[in-house]
Amino acid sequence: MAHLFDRDLGTETQATKSADMLSNELGFIDHRPTMFAEKRIQGVNCHTWDLDAETTKTLETVDLRLEWVQLAGIHAMVKKTWDIAERTEGRGRGVLLADEVGVGKTAQAMGFIAFINQIGYLEENGLP
């Protein structure tokens, strides 16, 4: 018999899905919310808006994509917050985001906020 703490609590559903599946179910494009930048600048200690257009063209960029663990966390938060089947009577809809150091809790929180913003935009503009 498996012990309660032998599994990652709250992400049992996500464990069966690939990063592509999670990204698709969240409505993300290429493993990132639509409002996230596509790339980030490698090795520059300033914001891109502080640089002129010519300078940014010559800088080395890296694709910005959420990792599976981050997508799984966002998906779990969305599911726990809005999926009626996930709720039980007498319990709230809150979630706790907790994991080891360095797995991207900040990225997950930003992704969750971006998801909420994306839903608001779609509802405001009458889109599915």
C-alpha cells in the first residue's frame, strides 16, 4: 500500500500528461501563456525596453518556454480553482503552491496570473 506522501499531492492528473498536452489544455502557445515574451535576452543585466531596437537585434536570445513541472503546477492550480469535480463540499477553492527550491514557483505564479488574464480577455471580447 502506497503511503500518502509517496506521491506528489495535487498533481496526480497532470502526471499522466505531456508538456504539450498541458500547454494545449491551458490554451498556451509553445509552452507559454500568450502574454509571455517569446524570447529572453541571454546575459544582459537590464530590461529590453532600456535598449534601442538596433542593439536588441544583435543580442543573443533564448526561447522562453515553461518546463513540464511548471506547466503541471499551473494546470493543477487552474483545475483545483475552477473544476467543479475537484471541489468537495465544505472546502474552499484555494491552492498552495509549494515545491523545492529552483523548480519555478515564481514562473508558475506568473503563468497562473497570465492564465486568469487570458480568460478575462477572452470573456471581455466574446471569444471562446
